Amino acid sequence: MLTPEGYKNRIIDKQIDEMMNIYGAVCVEGPKWCGKTWTSRNHAVSAVYIGDPRGNFMNRQLAETDPMLVLNDQKPLLVDEWQVVPALWDAVRYIVDDSGEKGQYVLTGSSTPVMKGKLHGGSGRIGKLQMRTMSLAESGYSTGEVSLMDLFEGSFKPSKTREISLGELIDFTVRGGWPGAQNLTVEESGKIIKDYLSNITDDMERMDGNKRDSRKVMALLRSLGRNESTMTSKTTLSRDVEEYEEDYGQVSVSIDTITDYLNCFNRLFLTEDLPSFGLKLRSSVKALKNPKRHYTDPSLAAAAMNATSETLMKDLNTFGYLFEGLCVRDLRVYSDYYGAKVYHYHDEKNNEVDAIVQLEDGRWGMFEIKVGHNQIERAAAELLNLKNKFESETGQLPQFLCVICGMSNVAYKRADGVYVVPITALGV
């Protein structure tokens, strides 16, 4: 395999192996710089890099002339950034369909391309996986001693981790889970992430060929940072953007433009909203269907607001929202491993829970996310109240209740049955 020297295994590696045994090709999608190419090399013996500029982008030219010209190397073959030449998708599908062999290709993509014609879904031929930035368990900041599945199976065992300071917790959030940032200082990684965001307008144009106003794009990115982990509407985002006249000039953004930009951000894997949990209640109290706004990595929200470790230390309210984003990212990474989905719940009476993980078999568990140990008591009470509400209204019960805490070094089960797990102990 083309495994890079010093490669650190990712949780998604096992999923790729499994899917290579099921499908003729596997497509690994996710944001730029999250490690897709390195991880995919761990599953390939040869590679073609469509974005390679050498030879006047020779690989891209060959693929545009005839996709088969770049798909005949030794298998499994990595096709990096396939979306640059969308015709590669159907070519791979055809080869896989024709041969019937498993595990022939690993495709990577950092955006969803706009197709003039209809792109064949690849059902039964190409399996899709979403790769995220590194969880704390992958970057080495969580012991992973408390498995997400242990909570579902009732096999939880108390454990102790090292003490984590508030400063460390903030640094984890500001640095983010980017593999290339783990050996950098927080200040160095912050500069790179700001540069990452400054290039988004160009990425949007490369994706679909349409030009956007960079001032409006940057203003919306900033607004999304301010509204991380909230259910903010498009109308509120539009009003919020208009407040940035001092930084971006007089900016007015219509709802249609907001919708266009948000769709682009999603297709670039820059944002990933958290959907509402679909449990139906018998009462007249309505569960709100609005998703929660989330960047794919909390460091993006910090960079969009020009927030540093120092400024967040002085604004713990804002940090609480970013910390929730970090925990949701980790829950998504661990849930993906089991084929589970992550949701939130909020009803019109303001009964809410930060995250709900639901397994494929229908079982689900509820999480409240808190930075400080002093917030655990209230969080546990809120979980118990919502559990009772669900039971009385639907007859359904969550498999478990759990408070994820930042500044805690002990994972334990309370007398009322609520688990308390430090984010630095959670894993797959």
C-alpha cells in the first residue's frame, strides 16, 4: 500500500476496509485538509492525482480526454479529487459494473460537483463515506476509554483521565482536528484556518463556475461563526450580515443569496447542520424542525469570528457554543463508525437536548454538553425531565442519558442513572 510514513490510523480506516470488500469502489468525501488523501493512500497500491499541476495538469487533461487513460493502473487505485473531472465517476462505475470485482478504486472528493447531465448514483457499485476532521480520540487528546457503544450496551465502566485545564480545552477547539495542524502552535494553526476561509469564495467558483461577492461570503461565514450551535434562521443570518458594514462595507444579502451560499458551504463540506430528532409527541407541544448550525470543525467558527484562545478565555459564553460544536463533531465521528446518526431536539416550550445519537436498530441516547463540572447537576436534571416527557408522550425511552463534560477527569454513573463522561474519555 502507499501508506505515508508516520501515518496515524483514523477511525474511518476500518470502514473503508469493510466497504472495499462490499463495493467495487469507495468514495471518501470531506473538507479539504481533513486527511482524505493520506488515509486513502493507506488503502491503495497506486494513485492518480487529478489536481496535480505537473505537466500543465497532465492528469486532468488525460482524464478530460478519456477517463480510461487514468484508470488503468494497478488496483486498488486512488483517484484523488475525482470531482475535478466529474466524468470519472461514471467511468469508474462502468469499469466496476463490467468486471464485478470488489475494491478496485478509492475516490476522494472535497466538493460535490455540479453536473450538466445526471450523475449516476453508483448504487451497488460505489460506496460513499464522509470523512471528518480528527476527533479528540484520533488526535490523542481523548483516551477513548468510554466507548459510545458501551453506553448503549450497558457495559460502561468508570474510568479516570488526567486533569484538563480550561486553557487546554479552548486550544483543542481553536486548533481543531486538522491533521496538519496537530504539531503547530495554536497561533500558527489559526492563521492557516483563516487562510482556508479566505479562499472559500474561489472554491465556490471552481465548484460551479459562478462568481460570488467575496465580501458577502466572508460576512456570512462570520455570521455562521457567531451562530455556531444555534437554530438561527436564514432571515436572522441576513440581518446579522448587515451589521458588518465596518469590516466589509455596506452589505445587503437576500434570502435567495443566503440559500445559495449555504448550499455551497454544504457542498464544500464546510458546514454540516444538525437535523432535528423526529420523535412525534401526542401532546400539542410541537417539536421544532429547524436544524442547528454547525461548521464541520469548531476551529472554523473561531477563525470566522477572529476568535483566539485569549479572547475565548474572556468570553466563556461564546466558547460554550464552540465547545458544543467540538463535541458534536466527535459524536459524529464515533457514530459514523456504527452507522448511527446524530440529531438535536428542541420544542416550542424550550425543552431541548444538545445531541441525540440513534443507532440503525432504532435505539437512541441523549447527551447534554457542558464545559464546566459545576453545570453537571442542572444538565442531568434537564435530561431526566426530557426523558420523562418522552415516556409520557410516546411511551418510548432513550437507552441512556449522558452529560458530556469538558473540565472533568472522571467518567462515572450517577445515582439517578445519568452518565457523566469527559469528552477526553469518549471514543468508539
